[in-house]
Amino acid sequence: MIKKLLLLTALPVLGSFIICTAQKKPVAPAIKTTAITDLQAGYENYKKIAVQIWDYAEVGYKEYKSSALLQQTLKDNGFTVEAGVAGIPTAFVAQYGSGKPVIGILAEFDALPGLAQDSVAAKTPLAGKPAGHGCGHNLFGTASIAAGIEIEKLIAEGKLKGTVKVFGCPAEEGGSGKVYMVRAGLFNDADAIIHWHPGDANEVTKVSALANISAKFRFHGIAAHAAAAPEKGRSALDAVEAMDYMVNMMREHIPQQTRIHYVITNGGKAPNVVPDFAEVYYYVRHPEKDMVREIFKRVVKAANGAAEGTETTMDYEIIGGTHDLLLNNTLADAMQKNLLQVGGVKYTAEETAFAQKIQATFNYKAPAIATADSIKTTLNAADASTGSTDVGDVSYAVPTVGLTAATWVPGTAAHSWQAVACGSKDIGAKGLMVAAKTMALTAIDLFTDHALIEKATQEYKAALGNYKYQALLGDRKPALNYRD
């Protein structure tokens, strides 16, 4: 009799277990529907934040107001925030929840110098503003905190278990902010990292990035009157020009995938004074990190030769250095399904008219405006990236996945006034929401499917192989004044 009672008592529990098991799979889709609806409800608020950061337009390592706004928004939504991490005043880590898995979301918020632009469809620089969001990082940071806040809500409601972290990452544009965060071990406990980037199309990242080393070469000469006593001078500007000439000659004898570019940041102050100081800022890029090291060494040799030939002296400072992007197809395939569920950006008639005016300013043929509402699904050699990102270093520390969302009019180039013009309009905000929703849905997959994390980790380890991470910028401290 006791055995029968025990059996009868157990049956409802067993039955309940069976029902829960049978219903386990539909749980994530239900949560995803809630997340999409909830994020859309916050559209106006997130647009407001993005526009505010667009207006701040602060350059790398100087993003004090932008970082503070994102931090406060996260605090207001239950996150604990540690600011000033990795020796960077504007870097932060915001956290909610406890235990595994730990899913991280990257947020960027720095602007580009020289791209201050009004939100109109004609080139209209804003007086008094030295920078603008030509890479859309005002949208980037906002979408990332939106996704993080949505995951926080789901954890608070008991629908997800684990920890969500939002990483505030300054100075992506040449300052390599994430490299210092990797070096400080801030990603060590993460199981996966999610990121995104503004663009003119909707697609999951399945191509790598170029490894990059950047440096400022400084030449020191002797000042003299350029007319009365030129023989007494030794021109630092001559040294810069000699270096640039040699590097340009070198282009014929380096791998064709290489990208080298420079700007003369200081060439003297007056034509009648032989410059005793001059500076040139170089970027060296290549798909392979080891090759970038070798090519950079040759650039240094050119600088040494220029100094020798002009009887000046030279020193250089490595400003930044980023790895290529270690791809994770397991996570990319999962994100692709979520991007397809979210869909693209639909333009109103007014937005279409704005887009047509923007495209009329291009000196190349632009894609159809309707492509903003489509999702890219195929890649080929022509889609290979020629850009660099410090997300590459993060991808060498933890399985990483990202996407691009159509925040700009189709055909818009990054680092352009057209991109800035889109960044404070609904076109940009709608793309922001595509990214936030896709990242949130991908995070939900990672919280609810531990097998996905395991498979992604195995792929990451296989891709990493025996490589021992070393920052391409060495052991230098953050270049907090590299924009000065």
C-alpha cells in the first residue's frame, strides 16, 4: 500500500516533468517575442540617447559625457557599474545577474575628428564642433545597452539565468581601447561576446578584419631662417617627406592586401622657419597579424633612413595595434537566424526622399534604397573586409559574434558626412533597433542553449590553435591623448 501511494504521489511530478520537457523548446521563441516587443516599446527613449551622444561627438578617450550617459542608463536599470577599468577613465563594465553563463555585449561611443555635420542631406559642417559620428558609434553604444537592459529584465523576471555584462569600450577609432581591456583580463570569465556595427546593410559578420599597427613618427631638426641662413637648419619636415616618399616606393614591394596610410599631423608653423619638429601618423594593415609586424618594421627602417639622410633624429610611439577577427561560424549561424526573424529597416516616404537626396551626393552607383529592408545571406571574395577593429583582440580572448545593421542610407560610406547626417535621424534609430533586437535574441539563445556555447567554444579553441595572445601595441599604457 505504501508503495502504491508513493507511486501515485510521484506520477503527477513525473507527468509535470514530462510536460516541462516537452515544452522546453518553445520557451526561447516565447521569450524572443517578448524581447522584440519590449525593445520596440523603448524606441523613443533609445533614439533620444543616441541623438544625445551624436550631439556630444567626443573623440577617443575623451568620451566623458557619452560614457557617463550610458553608465547612468545602465545603473537606472539595475546594473552595477565599474568605471575607469583598464586604466581608461571612460571605459566601464556593467553587470547584472550571477553565475553562468556570462554573456557580454560590446558598446562603443567615440566620434571621428573633422566630421562635424548637420543632420541634413547636403554637406553642412557644424561650426564649433571638431568631430562627428561618421562611424555611427552613437548608435552602436545605445543599441548595445538596449540589448543588455532587455536581458537584465529577463533575468530579473526569472526567465533567464546567468550574468549579462555590457562592456563600455572607448577609442575604437585608432585608440585600440578594447586591447587594453583584453590585456587587463576583463573578458576572461565571459562565455561569449556579442557586438555589432552601424552600416548600410543588414548582415552577420562572416569575414575577418585587417590586423593593424599605428604609430606617430616624430622628427627633430634644427630651426633656422629659411632665407637668411638655410644652411644652418636641418628640416624635420624634409625628414617626414623623405620617409613618406620611401614608404610610397615600398608599396610596389609588399603584399597587395596591405594598406598603408598616413597624415602629416605637424609640418611646421611658418614657411620662413626651417621646422625643427615634424610628425607623421601612420597606419599599417594586413589580413595577417604576423605580416603586419614585418611590414611595420620596414616602415620604421624608412623612418630611420629619412632621419639619417636629413641629419635629423627620429623617435616613434606606437599608438594602437589590433588583431584580425577570429570568426565563429557557430555563433554567426545562430545570429543569422535571429537577424532574419527581426528583419531590416523600412523607410517612410519622407525617409525615402531623404535617402534619394543623400544618394545623389555619391560619386558612385548606390544600391537600391529598398535593400535597407533586406538581409544579406551570402558572402564572396568581394565582401572581404578592408577595415580594422579592436574587436579582433576580443575575438582572440573569447568566442565572438557580430553583425552590421542598416543605420545609413544604402551605399553610404563609413567615415563620411553622409553617415553623420543619418546618425541622428529615424533611419539611424531604426537600424539601431535591428541591432539591439538581434543581439538580444542571440543572447537569449546563449542563455537557454548551453550546447550552443559548448560548440562555439570548441570552434574558437580550434581556430586559436597554439597561438599565445600578444598585443600588437606591446605593453604601453593607454594612449589617452592620441587625438591631441
